[in-house]
Amino acid sequence: MGISSVGTLQAPLAEAQPFVGAEPLADRIETDVAGSALTPDGVRASYVSFSDPLPLSSGPRPAECDRLGYLRFRSLQGPDDPAEANSVFVTMPGYVEGAGAVEPMARNIVRTADLGGQHVEVWVLDRRSNCLEDHRGLLAAQATRDPNSAADYYTKGAPLDGATYAGERPATDTEFLRTVGLKQTLNDQFAVMRQLPPAYRKTQVMCGGHSLGGLTTGAFANWDFDGTPGHEQCAGYFVLDSRMDVTGADPLRLAGLVGDILPAGIAGTLQPANDLLPFLPATQPLFTSVASMLTAAHIAPDATSTILPGLPTDLITQAAARAVSARDYLDFALGQPDLHTRQFTNSAALGLLLDDNSMPLGYGRVSIGTFDTPVEAKSFPAPYGMPSQLIGIFGGNKFVSPMPASGRVGWTNYDRVPAVGARTIAGDTYTTPGSEVTDLGDFARAWANPVADGFEWYFPTRLLTEILAANTGDRNGDLAKLRYDVTPTSKVIYLDGGDSGFSGGLDSLGRTSVVTGTRVVAEGYNHLDVIAASWHQNKGGPEVISDSLIDFLNNQVLRSAVTE
């Protein structure tokens, strides 16, 4: 929850007290999330926060960063006490993901359980660094229903409530992030879970995560919480387009290099870099611009975008814009097509940025439909139709670009793609209804949620380097807490995106435990679809991620707990 996010929360719920049999948490507050709390799907969304100060050694930080929070999803017909639910799914978001990113999947899980007469909850952790985000622009857009108010605040200097956007937080506010690595992140997760009685955690809680959150989940299971094993806090695990472990991996392979030249204590070796850059630098213009585009696509999807032509001129944002719009390397170098003059609707602008036939980076793709104008094949940054490369980061999809001079570019939502598929001007089919699985409007609403949005604007670099170090075998310093090796024998379900390539890429880096778990491949799903797919699917039948999770819960976890 960032600056002023409290403005979108309703009055605290009456049951916002420590639950029976659980450890009491200091100053626990639970509030319904305005705009998404009571929806026709029968799922209630609320935000829970409590006081959990960082150690004194973390140094100075804003007061709001001494609180933890998470999004809580549950059935309107379910119990108030989560320990009376059939299960709680504790979910860790992925790389640079905020809790809002997982909202569509969370709702689907609750609905699927309801259909079977069960009540489950989904808790999506809002990592501590999200305390630094300034959500005033997102709040204003939600309150006024003005699709441009967020961008006006973040990129044009428009004041809100007497304040103007200050850009990146000063070093005095962010230096504490150098201490927020794997240990602090896992301690934060455990602090959230301690609301539930120990016996309940061991027999009914599902622990899991998406992308980087899958590897974090593996670390949680193998972590020693001062004599309390992490694997005794979860009855089962779910891993979303990722893996729980990559034994023997060499991070240099991420860059296509090979060699045994890494120091034994890689985490400690990289810590000076984390101290210098405690979060991803110079990314605020990009994050705020995309957040503004998400808001506009949610509020006014068919209106002409004024955000795309006015993107910030910083190097990272402009490079990202060129990467998704350029047809070839020459276009990229020349900055063509000119997004200042080409008209896109708000939904088409979002599709240009994130759709799986436009976004070049595999971990940022979602299948939300296609352009409604003629398109041609792209050869930038990878040849058209190139197989997935570099752990699913590049290639793997057919990338297209709207034809020049084809008028204003609009968007065809995922459930309106022609039955025969969408074709380039050369006649090649680049997408079909079966590979379009996510509703653009629902995706935009969830990721632009001003209480807990879909991005982590200040992702701590230490968390990334320590997860990579842990999977090379580093057990020095804080990583000495990784004392167990229970992943191969745990009850785990791996849910992979069929069009992703990310999880398969992790398999290629080293030895993983996927062969000892249950694996489900969601055909047509890209990396973000695994957490964002819609309840209604073009192929008919149930949504595969939520359906598989509830089936695994009942047949592999709860049934086993009864017989053990």
C-alpha cells in the first residue's frame, strides 16, 4: 500500500481482530477494497495490514514501511474466520509484481471452490517495498473516472490535493531496501501466516507463488525460522509458471555465458552493488506511465489515448516504446512508427505494450486479444515466429505491428477474436481464440488498483541476487537459514503456461524438482496469463489454473491430511 492508498479503502470490517487460536498481530486493520470488494462474482476483496517494524539495523525509513499488508479474497458466503475455511492459498507475487497482479486468479480460485461447495481464501502478499509507491494519480483516476488524471499527475506535473508528483523517492527513504533480501521477505511472509493456528497451517494452507515467487516459495519451504521449519507451515505448494528450485544453476547462463568462475559466496559478493542500487534505478517514469495506461484502458477503453503520444522522454521509457512498436531494427533506430502522431485507443495502447503478439519480453506477456486494424509481421527484436530463447525471455510468439496509415488503431478483446484466427496481411495466422485467455478490462482494473496495484515500483535488488545465489548453492550469511531440502518430497503442483517458455527455461538451467510433483500445462497461456486468465474461456470448460488448483487441494492435500 503506497502513499494515500488508504483513500480507496472503506471503513474497517467488524471482524478485524486477531483470530481464535492464532498469534495476535499488532494494530491489525482490515478494510474492504472500494471498487472491487463486492462484485457480481460473489468474491469479497479486502486489504489487511498490521504493524511489523523492521529491525533497527535496517536504518531510517518512512513510517508506512513498518507495516505489512496483503490482499484477502474470500467468498461472500464463507466464514469470517479464515481458519474455518477449507484452505488458505498464501501467494507470493513475481518479479516486480504487486499484489494486484494476482487478483484475477485469486477470484477464480474462490469461485471454483464455491462451485464445489467449499470455501477457500486467497491471500496475496504485498511486499514491503510497495510502501514507497505514490498512488495519488491512481486514486484520482478511480475517484473522477477521468482516464487522463493519473498521467496528468505522474507525467505532466498536475497537482492533486496540493501535492505534485516528486518522482523517485529520495535515498533517505529507500536505503532500507538494501536490507530487504530473501531473509526479510520470508520473515514477512511468516508474519502474515502466523494469523493462522499452527495445526491449520500444517494441514490446510497452500503456499505458492508466480515467477520469482515460485523460487521464493521453495526457499520458504527449506528455511529455518529460528528452529521452526518452513515446510511445517504449509500442507502443499503451488508454483505458477516457475519452479521451486534450480539446483546447480549458474546465473551466468542467464546471459548465455558458461563457466565455473563464480565465487562461493555470490550473495555477499554482490551486496555492495545492492547497497549502491537498492532498487531498480530510473524505472519510475516507465512504471507510472504503464500504470496510467492501465487506468485509462480500464476507465475509457475505446477513447483515443493521449498518454501514448505524451510518454516521458527518459531513455528507459522511450526504449520500451520503441521495442513494442518497431517493425524491424531500422524502425527501432529511427523511432518509427511515430507514436506522437499515430492514434491508438486506450485499450490498443495497452495491447501494444503487453499483448503476447507485441511485447518482446516473455515475462511481460499476456494474451488479451489483438489489434482491429491490418497488421504485418515484425522482425524486431526477434525474427517472426522464432522459438523461445534465454529462459523464455525472447521469442516464442509471432509478433505483429499495425500497418502504417491504417487509421486509428483499436482493439479486439480476447473473446472477440475470429474463430478462424487473426492473420497478417501476408495471410499467416498469428493468433487464435484458443490462445487468447485474458480479458483486457479485468486485467487493467486489477493492475491499476490504487490499494495494491500490479507493479512493484521499488523492487529490492537484494531479493533477486539472493534468490539467484541460493540456487547456485550459496549458504553463506543469511542464506545459512536454508537448512532443509524438502522440495523433492513435498506435495507440489506446477502450473506452466503453454505459450510461455519461462518454466521450461528454468529446467534447462539445472536440476529442478518438477519431475517429482504434479505438472499441468495451460495451453495458450503466456507468463502473465497464469495469474490473469479470465473466468470465461474461449475453449469452454473451466479455467484451467483455478480448476487444477482446487482439484489438487482436494485430492492431494486435504485428502492426504485426513489419512495421515
